[in-house]
Amino acid sequence: MEPILTISNLTKKFGYLTAVKNLTFTINKGNVYGILGPNGSGKSTTLGIVLNVVNKTQGDFHWFDGNITTHDALKKVGAIIERPNFYSYMTAEQNLKLVCRIKGVDHSKIEEKLDIVGLLDRKTHKFRTFSLGMKQRLAIASALLNDPEILILDEPTNGLDPQGIHQIRQIIKDIAANGTTILLASHLLDEVEKVCTHVVVLRKGEKLYSGRVDEMINSHGFFELKAKKHDELLGALELHDNFGKIKVEGELITAFLNEPMSASDFNQLMFDRGILLSHLVKRKESLEEQFLQLTDNK
Amino acid sequence: MLRLIQLELQKLWLNKASRVLIIISFILPFTVLILSSIKINFFGFFTLELGELGIFNFPIIWHITTFFAAQFKFFFAIVVVSMIGNEYSNKTLKQNLIDGLSKKEFILSKFYTIVFFSLCATLLIGLATFAIGMYYSSYTEASIIFREVDFLLAYFVKLVGFFSLCLFLGVLVKRSAFALGFLFILFIAESIIYGIMKWKINGDIADKIHDLFPLQSMWNLIEQPIQRIIMTKFPDNTDMVYDFAVHWYEIFIVLGWTAIFVFFSFFLLKKRDL
């Protein structure tokens, strides 16, 4: 696989605070990556470093095969960080022209990219008249101007209304479908779950996991159970070797599996002990639950 | 280089405030020239006609026009500090860097624009002075006309130096208003330090050190011409004699400061996390 971004042992300290700690991962061509982590976990700092706006303290990173300077590499990258930052007194078109000048791209792409994000009819309007959703879409258009090999999005749906969120996600999916590599930083887990194939999980600047989304935790899932004989069920679960953590919320008991076990086997087992279940669901953790488990354990 | 100037000019020209300030800073120096060429009639008692005072004679006119035009550099100074301040407050600086502009290119695009503007201002004032001089001057031999044309070079260097200082202050404090405040503080600080030096050390050394200070060195490039005008009227009065010429070392000092300011602007920006 062709690497696009290689980060090795990257560290960033702000005074006493270590924002990124010894981080190592690789972004390969063609996948959609998510960087997950709670607020303040070092996502934006990491992206800031590879985008040349934050100075690293230690470690290294290189773009593509490493034979290209970061400055030149950024011309093949499209990125949006946090808020859309444009010149408020310029129109959408003028702002994009400026970006074209910076990236050294021809002006001819402007209309095409504005069309992708659905802003073509607003191109002669000043940036300051735009809503947040439109600003964010303009930022995406701007990031796409150079037909980037990788698109980096930092919290692209932050602060948007549901409609705006939906629009942005649709645009991201369309771009991903064209084979563009995407790196999406977010603390919204369902966003990452819906869009990404691979994920890097950060907590307090440290990497907890990197790999495919569906292999994030080797868990055997869990049962959600209800029974009239609540206490007996609880007792039986606690004695059984297959179960690890058990959570009780009112009537509902959630029992996490240590060993693989099918729902019907479990049902049979309980039946044999004279416990009749009124509710039995076997589930795998959602990304959110996996994420919480991952970030809690350490 | 052209790309970087284009980039900055687009940012400046599309902004209404900076466009107005740029136009003003080009036009105002000329209104002074025009005003001074008007005959002022004091209620029929006598007529004051500046043109007749000999101030539009070559070569002194080079000195006078560049000196007065330089006083209007403040308008473009506002543009310079705000072009840095705005980039910080709108976070467009960060966006520019992400889009693929290097920090070096960012500073250079500002610096090139400063040089470009100073060059335009110098050419304009040069042409205007030449035209006015040809019209009023009593002497029009080429050797006299171009004798003190080095004031134009001094004017150019003075503008570039002063705007580079503004650029540096803009990068240093990131806010336009504060940067202008700092400029004023620097002005006061130079006088205070000069005063203390004159008091504690002897006058000559204090003068020499004072001439090395950024604002003073820029001032030294074009000394005030008033004394010189009076001198031409009373040639016998030898107390009035002073050194008003443009010296190579004065230019050198200001160019030195310019290099220091531009380098440190870049250095600061490079060190910073945005």
C-alpha cells in the first residue's frame, strides 16, 4: 500500500502540558481514516503539526514517500481546520481565487468545486453573508481546488444544524467514493462510524488504537437481559466464568462476555436453572461503547 | 515573487478600508505640494507666494518634497499593521499556511508589497517633483536638477525601513491598534534613552548612539529642510549651517534595521504555534 502520511514518535509539548505523546501511525492511500478522541486529546495538534502550523517538539513525520518538502506536499493536500477561515470582505469566488494563487492552481477549477458543494449560485456573494453551513461548504470547496490526494477534515460538522451536518457528510461520502483518501478528526463517534474504514484513537495525546474500525476491540459482545427472578439471574451470572463485567440499570442487566457464547446456549442454560428470561438480546458494542471502554480502561 | 505580490495586493485592494488608506497615502502628499504652490493673499497687504521663496528650485526641491511626503507614511503604516493584525484575528494566516503558503513566503509577500508600495510612492513623488521643479525652478541645467536626486533614494529606503518596522511590530503583537501603540512607545523610548545618555555620558557619544536607533536613523535620512530654506535666505548666518546631505552610512543603518525587522518577523512567526 502506498503511504500518504507517515508519523513516527511525534511529540508536542506546550510548556508542561504534553499534547501529543510519542505518536506513530501511517495513513495509506485510498482509505477513509478517522482520528477519534475526546476534546483536548491532541487531534487538532497532531493535524496542526503535519500541516506546518504547529512546531513539533520531537519525532518526525513525512508526506508521501518522504522525498518532498512539507511545503510542496501541502500543495497536494486539502485541509480544513476547525472553523472556516476566509476573508470576510471577499466574495466566495475571490476567496477561492486567492487559494488558487497560493496553491498555484488554475482558476478554472473554481466553478466546478463550487458546484460540488452547491454554492455556485452564491459565488458573487461576500463571505460574511454566508451561514456557518455555507462557510463550511466553501471551506470544503477550497480544500478540493487542487484535486488533493488526501483531504483532511478537522471537526467538519462542528456547530452545524442537522441539515448542515447531513449535507457535509453526503459531500464527504461522495468525495470518498471517488477514491480520495480522507482523514477525519472528530469526537462524534457515529460520524466516524458512518464514514470511516480505519480509525486512530487518541487519549491525552497517546495512541490507544489504530487499525480497522471493526477490529477495534476483540470483544465477544454482551447480553441485555431481564427476568422476573432478577436476583437469582444476577447470582447465576456472577458465578459463571464466561461473564466479566455486569451492569445493572433498574430491571435491565447488561452482562459482558469473556468467552464466545451464543444466545440460545445461554437461554438453555438459564432455563435449566429455572430462570425464565423475559428479555434477551445479544449485541456487539457500538463504536461509542467500544470507544468508551477503550478510553476508560487506561 | 510576482505571485506573492499579487496575493497580497488582492488581499489589500479588495478590502475597502485599506484601499481607501492606500489611495489617501498616495494622494495626500500631492495636495500639500499643490497647496504650497498657491499664492496666499493677506487682505491686500502683501502676497505670500511660496513658489517665489525659492523652495521649488532645484536641487532643494528634492529635499523639501521628500521630507514632507515622508510625513504621510503613517497612512500606509496603518495598512501594514492591519494587514498582519487581520490575518491573525481572522485566522486567515493559519488557513494560508494550511493551503500551502510557507511562513517564509507569507512574510516575503508582505515585505515585497512594502517594497512595491515604497517604489510606487518614490516614483510618483520623483515624477511630481521633477514636473513642479521644471515649472518653478530658476535653474534647469541637468547637472543642477539631478544634483540631490539621492533624496529620492533616501525617501525610498526610509519608507521601506519604516514599514518593515511596522511589519515587525504587527507580527510581534498581532493586533493592529497595539502595534501602532508600540510604535509610539518606541518613539518615546528613543527620546528618553537619548536624554539619559546625554545626561550620563557625554553629548557626542550620545548623539552617535542615538543615530543608530531605528526611528532616529530613519529620520536622519532626510533632515528637516526648514533650516536649509532659512539658510538660503541668510547665507551670512553661519550658526545655521548643518549637515542635511544623505550619507551612505545613514542608508546602510536603515537597511540594516530593515533586514533585522524582516528577519525577526520571520523568526517570530516560525517559532510560533498558530
